[in-house]
Amino acid sequence: MTFHADPGFAPIFKGWNVWSVYALNDLHTELGGIGLSPDRRLRIWVENTIKDNAPAAAVDDQANPNKLVGAMIEIIQNPGTLTPAVNRVQLPGAPILLDGPASLHTVRFFNRGEETELSWPHSDNFLLDTVYAPSSASPITSGAPPSSLAGDVGAAAESVKHLTVVVLEVAAIGAGVAALIWLVSHARRKRAA
């Protein structure tokens, strides 16, 4: 797969994306992160970073108003056989570092939006290290998209549409039968009178 990212920017591919992200071993306390596990905070950071800095991308389930931020971001064991598309050490200028011991985590997310890029993401707690190039030979980036409420809503809407047609057909048949019964009974009353 070809990609293009300007120097200092991370590409976001259409479809599955895989990133390696450094997370501080002792995350700094943030008001929105109190009570959340480090993995949950990592998933939230990835989603918010993309949503805030690459609006053409769509990694959350926008059809679900009750979605949890970061729910569509997966933490996986490793990138498998994927090839790095761009790495932090390739950035122009001084290297970006975290201010303490950190561990490398691999995340995967599905971009339903456009292929885009964002300024190399980092915060006090997290630092993108590597963006991997998707490959049709890798099950990590070639699988089906994750389910979403949008897909479930579409399937439910089709079911409701089909059910509505069936109900209307049955109602029309019922109305026809009722009209026929009324006509027969009205004709009998006329003859009897």
C-alpha cells in the first residue's frame, strides 16, 4: 500500500491502522483519567488525538450516542509481520521523548473516513513511535471492519422496512376481506327487506 505523509506527520490510512505507542509506566494524573485503567486511557488518547487533529478520519462509532470514548480502539499483542511506514526516529529535528520510563503498546483502529495525516501525536503520557503500513497479506489489517451501531441500525432498518411491507400487505388483504363481507351482508339485507 502506498502512503504519503509530510515530514513530522503521521499517516492515517483508510481501513485498519496499526500504531506502536509508548505509554509512561506511571501515567501523570489527569482529571478525566481518574479511576480509568492505563489501557483505557491509552485507547481514549488515541481516539481523541485522531478526532481532534484529523477530522477527515472517523475511528469512533458516530451512530451510537452512548458510545464510550476509546471503545473502538483495540490493544493488540504486536504488529505481526507489518512493515513500519514511518517511525518517530525519522522525524525532522530533535527526537520527542517522554519524561520517564515507558512501555511500548500496539493499538489497532479502523478508519471509516478519508485517508489523512496528523501532526506527530504525543502528550505528557503517550508518544506515537511507529505507524505500520497496512498489508492485504496480514490478518491484522485485512480483516472485516469492526461492527458498529451504524451497521446494526442499517440491518434493523431493513428488517423494520420488510416487516412494515408485510404488515401493510396483510392489512390490505384484511381490509379487502372486510369490504367483501360487508358487501355480501349488505346485499343479503337488501334482499331480505
